Amino acid sequence: MATPLNTPYATLSFQSLFQPSNQFNEPQAHYEATFLFDPAQQKSPAYKALQDAVIAVAKEKFPSTPLKSLKMPFKDAGANAGKYDGFNVGDTSIKARSTKKPGVVDARLQEILLPDEVWSGQLVRANVTPFAYDKNGVKGVSFALNHVQIIKSDRPRLDGRASASSAFDDGAVTEADTDESPF
């Protein structure tokens, strides 16, 4: 079995970390997320380690199959630029999933228990394990999702939802208004 690896910094997208989803009508729902890597992160040692691990798993499982004929986990996120927020030209993405709930922690390694504290757009790292599959004649390598670490939450949400503080930052209420009852 392959060794778990930490990804470089990524933008979290299409996440279902607290409630499993079943978007492909499979027998079992999965916890999952997409991780977007900008060009700088694609040059990092952690990204290179992910690529090397995928190749090693592919060669071990399918020694006589050319790598080009396998379905690999690294996708061109730029192909969806303009279609989905956060997907930019030059970015790559991976999708990782698991039938078991991943651990979710913050930058100080404190467990995050509330789903509302995690959203698409946050800067994260993920702990993933590459694995090979041969399903219905399709051979490839993908990633199992083990854990996610939220690094920064002060980035724009990809779903376009405004924060509560910015939604009410219209000047309609002043400090003096809070001292007296409006009724």
C-alpha cells in the first residue's frame, strides 16, 4: 500500500467533508473534495512527491501498461476557467474521496467540528494516499482522502456567499443604535 502524503497548499473546492455525497449514484456515498493547485504550488517538492507517488503506484499495479493509457488524477483546472469560480488557467486539480469521514483541523491542528467553518475557497492542505484501480475496464490512479487542514479562511468564498459581517456593513446601524431598544 502507498504511503500517505501531504499536498502543497491548495484552494478547496467542491467539498463534502462532513456529509458524504453520492453524485454518481454509486452503492456507497463518499466524502470528497477537489484541490486546486496554482503554478507556484505545482513547482513545490510536495507536488512533485504526489506525482512521483502516482507514477510508482501505476507502475507497481500495471507494470506492462503504458502510463499514457492510464487515467491519472491530475487534471487541467484551467479547462474549467470561467465555468467554475476558483478554476484558473495554469492551475491543476486533483479529486480525493473516501467512504470514511476525513479529519478536519485548522492551522493550529485544532479539530474543526462545524461544517459551516469549512467552505470552498479556503487555503488548505490535504493528506491523501494514491491508489490504483481497474473498474469496468478503466485503469488508473486516484487519491484516497485521509484528512484536511484549513490554513487560511480569510479568502473569498467560491460559492459567492458574502460573510455576515460584510452583508450588514451598510452603515444602517450605528453604535448609538445598539444602546437603545428600537421598539
